[in-house]
Amino acid sequence: MAQHTTIHLRSECKPLEYRSALTPTAAKSLIEHGYVVNVERSPARIFNDEEFEAIGANLVPENSWPKVPESHLILGLKELPEEESPLKHSHIQFAHCYKQQSGWQQVLRRFPRGGGILYDLEFLTDPKGRRVAAFGSSAGYCGAALALLAWSHQLLHPSEPLPSISAYPNESALISTLKSSLSAALSLARRPPRILVIGALGRCGKGAIQLCKNAGIPDSDIRKWDMAETASGGPFDEIVESDVFVNCVYLGNDPIPPFVTKQQLAQAGKKRRLSVVCDVSCDPTSPNNPVRIYDTWTSFSKPTVDVPFEGAGDEAGPLSVIAIDHLPSLLPREASEDFCRDLLPSLLLLDKRHEAPVWLGAEKLFREKVKTLDEEVGKNGEVNGAA
């Protein structure tokens, strides 16, 4: 490389986000290939600062990224704080602003205002259009785990919501806790929960199914649906007849008929078996959301929200929804390692990002999305009329 490319790993600002877009192993590989890697100190990241320091990364102060040279590439996972300040750097992250999510215009316009570029991790694809890296499998795995914990908790503590959840150090610890909780719940239910996974053939769905099997749920009690089963359009009574519904369908740009509705649930009355929904897709403000029974996100500090019913809809007991938009943080180390292992080959092309298809495609998409803003982007990179 004629000039060293600097990658600046920022500290995540989202509460209870422990994952990292870069692992020490990946950082070591980048350094060996001539990159400069600066890592912000972080009190929450699953990898200790010392792990990065040991492989030759430069430790820099937390939240120092806004003041670094514009040539530095800012790498992170989740969205930045909601602010109006222009962004002058190139950012690599999940921004959640390409599918008309709530507040998408405010998020997106910060980049052209400052002359920055967004390389959205959700839309990094190979020449065949396949995502180069995703947390899908981890999200499905962790979402199904929380759904089963919530189902068990309803039986063991029927008048109490699921309490705050903390990250687990590893998968074994999670499975141990889950099996213990299920064992106690099964002594009351005297039957395993009936689970329906929609999107079963994708990475997310496969992760959810694997978790259920690892937790000891019989395969006969895991119903696996994908496009063939949902082609007729919903709502589907099979969801109401299940104990747990895990939605793993990826939301694109096209509307999806509702899988389940409040009216359907209310009409079922006491016959409703469904008591827990985990919407792994988790996009309640999207007009394309097929799980239209809730309208807000949940969090690890408050994992569930109950669906409000009118009339006889609550006769079958509470229906709890889990809608956490960073589910893989339940297993942050494994999730980060899996994701970064897939992302690393693309990161190694950052010095050639002006010719590498994966980065050219991401920049092209960014500029296309900027054109959809409700205000014209001037030639100088400013949004006309924006303060």
C-alpha cells in the first residue's frame, strides 16, 4: 500500500452492547497486512483492551473518533447516538436507515452534510448478491433462547414479567441456565412447548432451531416453516396454536401479509395457546413488518412487552413479545468471532475500496439512498435547507 490505511474501532454507545465489529484475531491479521488499527478503550466490549494491545493495536481514548483525521475509517456495529451533527468520516456500521425505519432521514442526511460515506454492514454483498457477514445465526439462536426462558418464566412466575437479562460468558453457560429453567417449567406444564419458527431455512431460522434442539426440545415439537408454508399469505392459525413463535424472516423492501394479528388473537380467546413471540427480525416501525401485534422495541433490561387486548383477548393469559434489536449480545464473544471471521476478507480489501466490488457496491447503494432524501443534496455535500 502506498499509504497506510487506518481503521478506527469505536467504542459502542448502545446500552448493553458488548459485541465488537473487530476481534483481536482479526485486528492482528489487518496489522500483518499493513493496516494501522486504532482501538478505542471500552468498558463494555467483550474483548478487553489488553487483548487488542497485545496484538499490536493502538489504544486510543473512548469516543475519540469524531476528532481523528478524515482519512481514518470508523468501524463500529450499532447506530450512533441520535444527533444532528454532520459526519465527515467514512463509517462502517449497521445504520438501520435504508428501509424507511423511523427517523431514517435524520440518520442518513448526516453523512452527505459532512461529506462522509456510510458503508452499511447489512448491505455488504458479494458479486452474487449474498451478504458477506451477518449475525443472523446468532440472532436466531439467542432469540429462541430468550423465548424459551420467557415461556418457562411465565409458568414459574405467572404474575411477573421476565426480569433483566445479562450477557453470558459462553454458550455452555447459556444452555445450562436454559435447561435448568425448562426443567422446572416442564414439571408444571408436563409437556414441552410447541414452537413455530418461520424463516426456518435461513441462517437466522437455522440458529433458532439449533438452540431448541440444544435445549432438549423434541424435534416433533419444533415446527419449521419457510416460504412454501407462508406463500398463501397470513394470518396463520398455526401461530396461535403454538406456545412459542419465533419470527426469523428477513424484512426486505416488499410488504409481507401479516402472519398474526390482534384481531385473530382476540377471536381465539381462551383457545389461544400462544404465550411468547420473539420477533428476531425486530422492525416494529417498518411498514413491511408481518408481526403487527406490537409497536415498540424491548431491551435486555426489559426483555418483554405484553400485547394489549380489548375484551376477551386476554382470557388465555398474557402474550409476551421479545423485540430486542441486538440479540447476539446475549453471547457477545461467540457472536463477534463468527461475524468478524466472515467480515475479515472484506476488511482486508479496504485499501482497495475504490475498486473492490464489495465496497463499491456499498458506496453505490449509499449514494442511491441519499438521493431519496426529502431534500436535495447540493454539490458541496450539504443538504439544502438543513441547519
